[in-house]
Amino acid sequence: MSKKFTLKDSQTDWERINAMSDEDIDTSEIPEITEEQMKKATLRVGCKPISKGKVRINILLDAEVIAYFKSQAGGRGYQTLINEALKASIRDRDLESAIRRIIREELRAAG
């Protein structure tokens, strides 16, 4: 038989925490994440690591999307720019979600 794990009743003011907006959370003590740290990071989807190689796909995009990236590409390939834009979107969203989760966990623990 395994022991039951029980928590003491939380003394956190959850109503106050839930009412807080993102701007109300003090992030001044959280160090900035460096580009070097991001390069060492492992991208995971559903807790499974994703390889860093490229995969060939066929995709249909709006003509205006292609025209925009071709105009921005200059001497580089527009597909590279599209890939970089997608990766930045994923990183920003995942990083923001992780920071929010960590801050909320720390606020709960500090209760």
C-alpha cells in the first residue's frame, strides 16, 4: 500500500491571485533568458523532445503571405524567413506560458 500524500490547507488568497492581471505580477527578480540559453534548450511538444533537423513538407499559404516574405528576404530565401517567423512564434508563446506558470506557482508557494 502506498501512503496518501496530503497537503495542508492553502493559506493563499486565491481570489486575489486569480483577480491579478499580468501587469500586477512583479517579474523584476527574474533574470532575462539569453540567446545562448535558448540555443541549448530542447523543444518539446507533449513532453516529447523534437529533433532539430528540418523536415520537407508541402504547404499551401496565402499569396499575400508568400509575397510579404519574398519582399523581406533580400538575399536570403523567403522560406527561411517563414521558418524563423514560425519558430519565434512558438518560442514566444511557450516562454510566456512557462513564465506565467512559474510565477503563479511561486506566488502560491509564497502564500
